[in-house]
Amino acid sequence: MKRSARAVPSWGGPVLPMLLFCLYHHTMKFSPRLLCLPLCLSLCVAIARAEEPKPLAPVDTTPKLEVLNKQIEMNGEDSQAYVNRAYTFALLGRKDEARTDLKKAISLKDTAPMQNRVGWAYFNLGDYADAVHAFETSVKVSGYRAHYDYYSLVLGYWGTGQTKLALENYQLAVERDPRFGEFKTLDERTAEWTPLERRAIHEIYVLWSKAWKAN
């Protein structure tokens, strides 16, 4: 079962108009002379919508992708090349090709590290249920001994909306690696993560620091 990527609130969507309506409503109570405010509000909404970024179009190729293609051409049994290419496909928006490579990688090498790597690719595809399955399979095989086990589960549970499990595993991630316990070191630790990965871990960190951690 696949779950689509979470919707990100947009200033050009319903959020900005509602905020501006409230501003107008309360302002008019105190300053009835601001009769031009509705026009200004409409212009603000129009500008915000015009500035909304368009979804990134899939990318045909990159130097890294060409290297991975050559590796697979030279050795069709290179499971690491397949999973690396799948992750690259996921980031480039080539979802069907990514999923095909992920299945191939697992068929060649079904180990705990491979399942974890597959989980990260599924996560960036927005296939959160598949990501959780891969992460859970990985930790069962590794016995939770890998340094990445707990924070990988955090990402998966964030994606599937299982907040309590995400928080529980975040606490365990902090106990294993204290850098996850402070925002500055967390930000440094995840500096090269993808925007989606960083968003997930940062959102759970905020919940953990404000509503879970015992001060």
C-alpha cells in the first residue's frame, strides 16, 4: 500500500486568504475608513499564487546517473549500483524506474543494510508504507545494532503518520547519537539530507523537544 506525499501548506492556497480575511475583519472593526483594504488583500493573494513554485520536472540524466548506468552495464548483478540508481531515480522524479531498480536490488541482495537503503529510496518516492516495511525488515535482521536503525524508523513513521512510534524511536536515536538531541547538532548532522528527509526529522525533533523530552 502506497501513501502519497504529504501536502505542504502553501501561502497561495487557502492559508493566506483565510489569514488575510481575519486581518481585514478585525481591522475594519477599528478602522472603517480602510475601504481599499479588500483590493489590497486580493492583490496579495494574486501575488502569492503567482509566486508558487511549480513541481520539478523529471530529469533525463545526470553525470552520476551515467556512471551508475555504466556500472550496471558492466555487472548486471551489482546490487549496490541498482539501489544507488534507484535512490537517484527517486530524487530525479523517475518513480517507476526507481521502483523497478529497488525490486532488483533486493532480489540480488536481501540484507539488513540493503533493506535500509531501499527504505530511504522508497521514502523519497513518497511510498511511506513501503519505506516502513523496509526499515522494519532491516532492524529485525540487524537486531537494532546499526547506527541508522532508529532514525530511519523515525522517517518512515513520520510518513505514515504514526507519531508516537516516531517519537519513541527518536528518543532511542538520541540515546544512541546525542547529536539528535540538540537542534544545532541535528542540523549539522543532516545537512546533506534531502529536503524531505530533513523536513521529517526536524518536525519530529520539534515534537520530541517540546512535548516528549523530560527537561
